[in-house]
Amino acid sequence: MPHFHKTLTLIAAMAMASAAVAQDDAVTDADDLSLGREVAEPTYIKEQYEDWQLKCFRSEAEEDPCQMFQLINGEDGNPVAQISLFRLPEGNPAEAGATITVPLATLLTEEVQIRIDDGKAKSYPYTLCSQVGCFAQIGFTEDDVDSLKKGETAMVTVVHAQAPGRPINIPVSLQGFTAAYDNVSVAQR
């Protein structure tokens, strides 16, 4: 039996060696090698406006659609939420739309709240949750947008499902908001 294993091992080694030699023989000309091609990412950052980015989506259109974007880090430096914002066509009750993404395990019945500087907070329902987090799709009126342009900080408040008595306040910098908003795309239907 031990002799059989030695023979089997030797045959396997020879087969691998002959496959390697065959592969070396097949690639004799560097012109036959693929040099790869660049893969275009579906999104890219077009501009940075202080704490806001203009995040664009590659498209076949003459100009790629862009949203304002901010990844919001907690005190420990880890991402805790994100917000993306876009303009809406004229004639809508809201001047701008936004999607706020917060972590899973957020208490959905408490809704997300936004307060700009010392103004009054508004609450918005969550739309859905996925493996990425929970989303609130909200509309900002003209007055809301004016407050965001003039403000320094928007406070996003969420409630964790395991600590319903302790709301979590997430500050969102408004540095660069106006410049980014002036360059953001109008959402097309």
C-alpha cells in the first residue's frame, strides 16, 4: 500500500509539471497577453465643497446627474450615517429631496428628526431598510433649503432600538452646503 501512495504522488507531480510546461509553451509572445482595460466606476466624486461632495452617476446623458453627498462620522471616526440631496423640478411642494441613511437597529417608529441650528426639529418617517441600513426619503421646502444654506449644523436625531430612552444626535456640517447646492443636478423623472 505505501508503494501505491508513492506512485500516485509521483504521477500527480508529473501531471502538474507537464501542465505548467504546456502553459509556458502556450504563452510565447507577449502580444498575446491581455493588458486589461480600465473599469469605469458607476459613481465618482466630481467636486468637493468643504464638507459636501458632488457625487455623480455615470450615464449616457450629455451631463451626468449629480447629488450632494456627505458621509457622517461619529466621535470615534467611524461612519454612522450619510445624506444625499438633489434638487427637484419646479412646481413641486418640495424644492429638494434627500435620502438619509442610518444604521440598522434604528427604532423605526421614532422617525428621524432634523433640526437646523437652533430651529425647530422636523420628523420624517423611514421608507425602508436593507442590508446597508434604514432610509428616510424626505423633502425640503424652500424655507428648509434657505435654513440649510444659512445654517452651520443640521442635527440628525435617531433612536436605537435597544436604547429607546436615549436619542442619538448626529451633527451634519453645513460648511460648503450653498456652493454644493448651487451645482447639484435637478432630478429628472
